[in-house]
Amino acid sequence: MLFSVSACSDDDLGPSIFDPSTEELTELDLWMQANFTKPYNIEVLYKWLDIESDMAATLVPPTEDNAAGLADVLKKIWCLPYVNIAGNDFFCKLAPKQLMFIGSSRYNSDGTVTKGSAEGGRKIIIYEVNQFDRTNATRLKRYMKTIHHEFGHILNQTKPYTTDFKEITGTLYVGDSCWDTYKTDASALQVGL
């Protein structure tokens, strides 16, 4: 017992491997806190944290300029419409606690590309942030569709709805692969998707 006590002295431990310092907040960090964290309790992850991303995919972080531009647009096309129509309490209660930006596309083994994903009602991931261009209407529509689609998943996971809705598409809905089955909006609408 005496040996085990002496083996744990501070002199034998050496320097700590943990860095106790904290990273200084940037202007963008402060803007994200003021526009997402404080009003909606949403943490925006735009700096690279590999532990938060899909380790099986080859992904890159977004640039700060693109992350800032997309965050500004998402606030206007996603947060504010829900708050203005349903109220701040509604949005804050159902909004994910994290919004993560990935700079690159996420390519899947079946040849498709994932634009976004919702994880357990707590996190929305938006891909292709480095393709952000405020002047490109097609690209802006894609982000708008993605954020509303992924938020729709969170709403479905947290708000009960009648099971009759499952009968709208019958056997045509086949889970995750269904979105790639119909190449145009018109063909999807014809079958009720």
C-alpha cells in the first residue's frame, strides 16, 4: 500500500495532456450566439469537430464566410418564419439544439448525395456549405428545402400526428431510398410523395 501511494506523487505525473485554456470567441462566434444560441437555444457548429461528423465519410469544414452567409439566410428563411407564425415558444421547444455546417457534399455508396440530415430530433446537419452563394437562387432554394425538410423530420418525431397520414403514399414510400426514386417534383407529386 505504501508503494501505491508513493507511485502517485505529483512529481511522477509529468505535464498534463489536457489544455485548460479556452479558445477566444471570434466575431462570428459572438454573432452565432446572439442570433441562434440566445434567442433559440441552438448551438451552431461551424468549426471542425471530427467527433461530431460522420467518420465514414470524407468531409471538409466550411469556410467562415460561407458559414456566416448561410447562417444569416437560415435565420431569415427558417427561424423567423416559424417564430412570426407560431411564436418563439413553439420554435424554441421544437428546434434542434445543434445546427452543424459541413463544407463539402456527403456522397453515399449508392451514388446519391446527402444534402442534410436530422439526428434524433436534436441536431440538423447541412452539407455543401462551401457552395453557398447568396446570388444563386437555385442554391438558396436547395438550402431552404433542406432545412425545412430536416425540421419536418424533427416535428414528426416530437409532435404526434394521425396515423392516416401513413396511408397517403401506401406502399410507394420505401424509407430513405424513396427520395431518389422520383427524379422530378412532378413525378413525385403524381404518386403523392
